[in-house]
Amino acid sequence: MKTKIIGLTGGIGSGKSTIAHFFASLGVPVYIADEEAKKILYEPEVVAELQAAFGDEVLTNGMPDKAKIAALVFNNATKLQLLNGIIHPRVAEHFKEWVVQNSNKPFVIKETAILFESGSYKDCDAVILVTAPQEERIKRVMQRDNVTREQVLERIANQWDEQKKAQLSNYIIDNYDLGQAKQESVKIFNFLNIIEN
């Protein structure tokens, strides 16, 4: 039987990474796309492509500087698309290899912030959306990243709105209360295990 791919996503500050780690604690293989993208950033051929695309201004001591890259692509759709064109195909290829390595499992989870925005939700058998009230999300991100409310709102504005995501999701986990969110996660885990076995 083919291993099912379950997408896990949510807006900034929704707690999707917390829920992803909880699924991992239940024994589900979880692929954290953002972590893989960060590793790929330092591969020699990627460094060369970034330098060719953006110049030395995105490097510090010859290596990609995430803060400089983020500042360069923020609010610049053309440069963001260029960056995604360098990174995303490599993440997609790595993910395919990872799925093969976990093909003995009934399902795996791919956690990514831009599941919908990148179009990769179309490659998933089902999608779990993690949500939280916007004020709670703003508070979490301000504390976590030490940024202003305005900066968080700008990031939120760059993502699809929650309603649009919800319409394309199979399961929704409300992560205002972590205990409740974990209970919802266990229900989804049990349901997926039943239908995949």
C-alpha cells in the first residue's frame, strides 16, 4: 500500500511546529520542510546560485546570511520567486527521497508554512490546518521572534488568509489551548490509522 502524505500547515504563530512535534511523539514520521530548506541553503551549488542571483550582499564570510536574504526578499515578489526557484525544487526532491525511506509507514506528515502558497498541498492525500486566534498568534510571534506587532501583521498579510486555507483542508486543529489541540491531534491520528490500515 502506498504511504499517504498528510500536509500540516498553519499561519505564522499558529503552533504548527508544536503540533508537528506532537505527531512525531506519536510515532509518525514528520518532515519539517523549513528545517530542510535551511540546510539546503548552505550546499555549495546553492551558495553559488544565490550569489549569482543576488550578489555578495546576501553573504557573510562567503556563506548565505538568512537575515540578509529575508530582508532582500521581503515585500519583493520577484526576488522571493527567484529564491523559491532555487530552494523549493531541492526540498521537493529531498522530500521524495524521505518518503521512500519511510514507505513502511501508513502515512507521513509534511509540515510547511507555505503548503498552500507553494501549491504543494496538491501533492498531499489530506491536509491538516492548525489555527489560533489572530491576537494569540501575534502575541506568540512577538515573544518568540522579538519583533513588533506591525512586523507580525506584515508577515500575516503575506500568507493566505485562514478561511481560504480552511476551505482546502481536511482537518482543522484549533491551537488556542494546547491540551485541547493535542486531543484533536490524537483523534486525527487514530482516524488516519484506521483508514490507512
